[in-house]
Amino acid sequence: MNNPITKDYAHFEDLEIGQTIDLGATTLTKEMIITFATEFDPFPFHIDEKAAKASLLGGIAASGWQTGAIALKKLLENFPKKLASAGGLGFTNLKWKRPVMANDTIGGTVTIANKRRTKSRPQWGIVTLEFDITNQKSQTVMTMSLENLVDVRNPEITDEGSPK
Amino acid sequence: MNNPITKDYAHFEDLEIGQTIDLGATTLTKEMIITFATEFDPFPFHIDEKAAKASLLGGIAASGWQTGAIALKKLLENFPKKLASAGGLGFTNLKWKRPVMANDTIGGTVTIANKRRTKSRPQWGIVTLEFDITNQKSQTVMTMSLENLVDVRNPEITDEGSPK
């Protein structure tokens, strides 16, 4: 436990399996794609319009890392309350299924797929968040499954998602 | 095939299983951590020094996404040639094992763990890159396994990593 225990925060107990968060819509401009990729993922098909046009995709495509970072940002913006997160543990799976091209609009949902507590860390629960990121044609462009530690409000109570 | 076939580029045939790339050293300043996390991962323990000091970690910790992005950037910088990449497919696994705190220096290695070709996409091979990211105490902070499409220089030749 670290985040304030107030009604502004969603703690482990407040999260419901099956709950879905809509991520709204984000249009990736050519400039956004080039700026991000120049710093982190400087392949020609992300940053060089001429090379990108000559490539199989026929134009500038976003770094998959940018798609992931935007999904994370939009999740935090659209979460009904502040998430009492204690940090991420990792991904069990991340797939880039289709390219995101300049001027594509991405959105999608995050679903709380699972929540569980552990004996070794009674103060935190592990929440599995499944991301389904789509483009303006409702085609899935990225999926990932993120495991995140979330503060438990009442660690002594073990009846909900009790330690195993 | 998309990238130029010149000696400046590493194509599928040039990559050797077991080959290791050293990522050099990158020190994450407080400013770098706050700038990145403010945009993409604005939790208090990433961006608010006072809140971070009061937290379990006792100070500003980097977003795990930033650690990943830096690892990718350093791989591209340190690869012996330009990688004839045709894009990433995804991660089979990503784990944040320890926090990266302000002023920590991260580095580590990327190992070419596997390479294979497929019948359905003779022009590209799938290369598995295993990242082992460490801090200045040689403790692992992040591991991930990335699958990437790499251009095949001679798709008609199937004797090396031949299509199955």
C-alpha cells in the first residue's frame, strides 16, 4: 500500500473481472510517428517518408512501441478513478497484428481479465489487463496482456480474491 | 525484401544464433524519467519526487516502457550493421524484475536466440532476440524476447534455416 486510500483511487477490491475501459480515439499524425521513432525506433519505414513510400507498406508506419505507449496513456486517462498501481510486472504476450499508418486512428478497450492475491505479497494484488487495440476499420492492430500490481485497501481481509 | 542489399545491412543470412550484442551503458537521469513518464506513464512514483520519496521505492523510478524503449534504441545503435528489419511481430515475454531508479545506469545484452524461415513468407525470416537488461550492480532489471521479421537476401535458397 502506497497510494492514498480515498474514493478517488481504485484499489484492488474496486476492480471487477470483466470490467472494460474504452480508450477513446487517437489519430497518429506523421509528425507524431517520426518524432517518437527518431528517438527510440529509427528504422526507415518509421522515419523516412521516401523510404517508407518505396517499402511494402507504402508509407510511414508507427513504431509498435508507440502504439503500446499510447494505449497505456489512454488507459490511464480513461480509467474511471486513479488506479492505485504499485507498478507493472510485465507482459505475458504482446502482438503487433497490423501496421498503424500515418493518419490512422487507434482506439480499443482494456478488459480486467483476472485479479488474484498471493500469500507472499498481501499488500498487493495482481491484476491482468487485456488490451485490444483497433484501428478506424475496427481491425485489431495490437493485443497485449499486462500484469500489474495494485494496492489492496484491506490486506487483512482475504475473502475476496483471497491469498492462495 | 525491402532494405537495400548492400554490405552495410545485416540480412537474415548474416545473423548467427548465439550472437550477442552489447548495449553499452545509459544513465537515466531524473529529468529523463520524468519527461518520458509525464507523456506516457504518469504515475506518481515516476513523475512526482515527493510522492516517490514517500513510496516503498523511496525515490523516482523509471517507467518500464522507458527501459524497453532505451533497450531497443541501444540495440539499433550497437548492432554491427544496419538490421534489414521488416518490423516486429511482438514479445513472447517481458518481465520487469527490478525497478530502475533515477541515476541508475542500465546496459546488458541482446542475444540472437533463434532464427527460422516459414513457407508462407519466404522473403522474411523470423529472428528471436532475447534482451537481458541489467543495472550498474549487474542485476537484471528487465528481460524480454522479441520476434522480428528480417529480410532474406536470397529467398530462393532454402538450405539455411530452410522453410518448414
